[in-house]
Amino acid sequence: MKAFAIQTYGGPEGLVAVDLPDPAPAAGQVLIATEAIGVGGVDTVIRSGALAAYGFEEGFVPGSEVAGTVTAVGDGVDPAWTGRRVWAFTGTGGGYVEQAAVPVGEIVPLPEDLSAVDAVTLGSAGVVAHFGLRHAHFAPGETVLVRGAAGSIGITAVQLAARAGAAAVAVTTSSAERGEKLRRLGATHVLDRSGGGGEDAPAGYDVIIDVVAGKDMPSFFDRLRPNGRLVAVGAVAGQPPADFGARIMAAFQKSLSFAAFSAATVPGADRYAVRREQFAAAGRGEIETVVHEVLPLDAAVLAHRKTDAGEVFGRIVLTP
């Protein structure tokens, strides 16, 4: 089968098409004929080599989520899964493929009114946004800032915070056009990437959901209210400075909090329940899935170029 792997770390051209043996489902797995593959920010970070120290070796196949139809099951798996449309978490990688063998515990059935493309736009992002807000102990009536709101995690976090009764939902983004799109999704204030601007924006925030991290992350502690909480749910701009905690200590009397959040720490049953609920809500039109573009799997390099260039609003989806 065709797949795309990271031949060399660095730019998008390091992604190359490879031929892999057709997989067979092992015990406890299902085999999925992929119809949609989500392209995430973490894929581009891994491809750049920034996470090489974490075991992502060259030759690695990126992609953490797919959707499609179950074509076979391994030993110990209910054969009734065969023929069902599902979303699947492929782990930290392995999704840029025509067929994926996935543990049955990592699949979620799709409602009839939700497409495979929409499923991979929401599947991982929705869980991170949901539990990221919970990790921040967000409560109705609080003010929220979503830093890096143009990606699928940020877009979903804006919608969830607004639906849950936030007093204000501010966003950082790169253009007025994107700001208007985010307003239609529930944002009340649009700021520039530094957190500045925004007419009548709140003077401070109870919660900041940060998808970006990077060297500028410490400056956002200054935008927290007393007892405010910043939760990093991504690091598309890389790691923050090693001494970023000094900014919190300098504001000791404000009792600020910082946390990192990974959905890997959420029990599988809880992730499953939230995904089923969010898929159903998206099918009813209560959560909007924002697809930037659908490209063929052969255009994986182009998808990464667009992502690196900051052109993407929502998610790019690949189709085999």
C-alpha cells in the first residue's frame, strides 16, 4: 500500500511516498480502509525534527487519526465491526496510509450524518479542547483567551467555551479575516498574535488555552487575572524558554497557575464518551467542523507546506 514517511528531518520535502506491505489486523485490532486522514500541527513538528529526542526516528509515518470503513478484524474482536464506518486514533503516528491496523479500543463508530472528513477534523481536536478546558477548571462566567485559535483545537475550544457560558472568549490570530470567521464561531474579541489590540477586550483572563507555546508564551502570564490558569495544549511554535516559570514567580501575589495537558492522560473510556457525544453534536450542526482543504494523499508534501506557511484555517484532510 502507499504511505508517506519522513525520510529526512527538516522541510516538507523530507516527506516521501513509500510502499509498505498491506497490513493485517493482529489480535485485538481492526483493519480500516482509510477514507480521510487528518493533518495536524504535531505532524509538522515531528517532521521538522524538533521531537527527535522523543523517539521519532527518520522513516516514521506521521498522522494520528483516520476515518474509514472496517474491512477485517483480528482475533478477539467482534466481527460485527466489519463494514462499519469509524474514526480511529492511530497513536502518535501511522496515519498517512491507505490502510491502518488499529486497536479496537481506539475506534469510535460514526453517525450516519457525519462524514469521514468531518470526523478527522474534530476527533482529536475536540477531545483536547474539551479536556483542556476541564484541566483549566474553566467555569461558566469566566473569561477565556484561546491562543492560536485558527487551528482545529483552537476553533473547537472557542465553540465549547462559548457554549459553556464564558463571559468572553478572546482569540489570537493572524488576520482580520480569520478574526471574523472566529467571531462567527463564538469569539467575542479578536487580538493579534502578541495578545494586543482588540477593542474593549478584557483586561485579563481567568483561563488561557495555549496551542502555540514557543518563546512568547511567558508574556501571556501577564494577561492572566489573579488566580488565572494557563494550560498549554500544544507547542506548534516549539518549547517555551527554560526559565518561563520565573514569570509566574515574579507575579507571586496573583497566584497564577501553569499546566501542560495531553489527552494521553485521559482514561480511554472518557475519551470515547466525549468523542461519541461530539460526533453526534457535529452531525446535528451544534459543533462546526472547519475543513480548510481536502487534498489527495499524494499531496502530503503540499499539505505540510501550507501548514508551515500558516495558510491553514481549520484542518487539511488527506484522502487516499
